[in-house]
Amino acid sequence: MSGTHIYTSITSNYLPKARVLAHSLKARYPSVVVHLLLNDNPPEAFDLEREPFDTLVLIEDLGIDNLTRWVFGHTVVELCTAVKGAALEFIFERHGADKVFYFDPDIAVFGRLEELEAALDQASIVLTPHQSEPEDTLEGIADNEIASLKHGVFNLGFVGVRNSAEGRRFARWWSERLYHFCHDDIPAGLFTDQRWIDLVPCLFDDYKVIRDPGFNVATWNLTHRRITGSLEEGFKVNDVPLGFYHFSGFDSGAQEVMLNKYGQHSPALLTLRNWYIEACDQQGQAALGKRPSKFACFDDGTPITKDQRQLYRTRQDLQRTFPNPFASAEKGSYQRWFAENVDTTYQRKGLLTISPATPYGAVFREFVGFTQDKIAASHRLSPPVRWLGLRLCGLIGRVAKLF
């Protein structure tokens, strides 16, 4: 099966939004193949035959090494972005797709897909930047340009890749980087999958940046994009047809706040927002929008904290000792070990407390573990330095067991 393929990556609470995306595509481009990548259990009533998706791809289908341990080390947002590279390779290999586009689930497509397909005839990688015009005010610079410097120049709610030698090289590179380093850690230079794509102009030749104002319209570029029109007549952006709109930040409320701040010159945006709310409601937002991910909790229902995830993913000894970190048995579980060995109060203060009666060997081991935790939580160390420090601590920890 060749041609144009489109995929999105979600947990089940985002299924209503993914349905809106898929319906918006199928209404205009019925021949495109739409894949739903689900990093979760499907809802009880889920029936692919009644859905707007052509295939359902589960995270277990992607062949990710050490899946259970790997998944545990990611928050829900990190996880849904970390699988995007592996899913791209999967679609190339399993379906023989000529062209693959990724769209975030909170996007609606209004047309011009054929222009994106044409762009992939000329380049192997197609990207859209957060901004395509310089900001005119200090407030706009702070809200938008500086945000791009922190989160990534390109918005990875969209990316297009052709099944060429360069496209496959990019897919492999992206997949490998996301497997190891898809984390929300801005002080360390990482923001899930986006910051990596800043390197594309340096590492790849065959790419194209689309600066057309009609693509990937969102609150972060409204200062220079005026939206007019209606659902019946169609929407335009700076007098060109709207290709797709990105409703990023919708559930958190950030979308509405920034829309009120930067969208006052475009009353049509309110029409667009109200349409999206109604469309999501029709697709089950009330029933599914608050549904917890199967990876959000230990198997006894206790929510997993970011500290628990971060420590586990940076400690190979913990991964070996607790191969199923989601297990919550009273004894012998990572959950129990964390509760007994990690004092988050002292961890936040940066203190290590050891009783004077503690044997020398135990002091050595406690110090090594404390140092590992501090390195793992440090925002000042680059990822390679952090990795090297943790490896050294691991070696010292093996020596400590001799005492």
C-alpha cells in the first residue's frame, strides 16, 4: 500500500480530538490512509469499523526495546511524542507509504493537503516553524519568539517525510534520538521531540520549511496572521486559504487565554473555536476527555509522579532490579522501594542524612545513590555529561557492594 499516509499519536482521552482530525481529512481527502497510534488501552466500546481511521497501531506493535521499562520513564506527553519516530519507520516498513504526514490530534485540516504532498515531491522532509514573521513588540517576543527558543523553532504538531533515502535516514535518526532523549527538560536543552528538529538544517540537505501563513495556524503566530471567513464560505489567513489550524493548549485553557490576547483582530477565530468545541463534544469529549492513561498509575491505581519516572529511567540498577516498575506488590516493588529509600523532602533541599551508627559500607552506598539522584535531577548538566556521571556512579556502586 503506497500513496499518502497520515498518523497521529494519542492516549484514549484524546480520542475525540483524533476523530475530529480524521473526519476533517476524510471529508476532503477520502483516499488518504489515516493511522491511529494508541499508547493506551482502547476504550471499551472502541470499534475500528465504526471509526474514521483506517488502522489502529498499538504501542506494543512498534517493536520498542524494553517497552515496559521504557514507557515507565516517560510522562504521558513525553510518551506520545517519543513514539513518533518509531511509528514513522513502522508506517514506511509495514505499509510501504510513499509520503507520511504526522498531525497532532488537536489539529483540524481544512484543505491544501495536495500542496503539502507537492512539497514532498521536492524535498524529503517538510516542516513548519512556530513563527514566520518577526514579532513587533516586546510582549510578542517574550510570548512567541523566546518560547520558540525554549521549545523548538519548528512546531512538531506537523511534519512530512518522503520514503526516500534521505527521508529514511531522517526517520532512523529521529527515532533513535526520541528513544533515548524525548523528555520535557528545557534547562537541559530538551523539549520532547521538538528541540531535536532544530538540528535538521544542520544535519540534512533535503528539507523544506513552509512559511505559508495558511499552514499550522495557532496562537503562537496570530500576531501576523489575520483569519477571515466562515465555515460555509471557508476560512482565509492573510487572504490565502486556511490549510490546517492547530488548537494547541485547548484543555489547559492556554489556547483561550492566548486567543483573547492575540486574536482580537480576527473575530472568525471565535467561530472556529466554537465549532471545534462542538465537534469534540460530538466525538465523545465528555465521556473520554478525563480518562486516565493505563500508564499513568501503578497497578494499584496510585498515580506515578514525575520524580519516580525520572529516577527510574536514569538508574540502570533500578531497571534491572524492578523490570516491571508498574507492579505495586507490598514487597519487592519499585513503588515500595521508592517510598522507603527516597525522601523527596530532603531531595528537594539537596540534603543527605546518615545516622552516625550507619556502617561504612552502607554510608558508601547511600552516598553513591544520593549522587546518582542529584545527577539525574540536575538541570545544569548536559544529557551526555549526565549520562557519563550516572555510568561512573554505577561503576562505583558495584565497588560499594564489596564493603
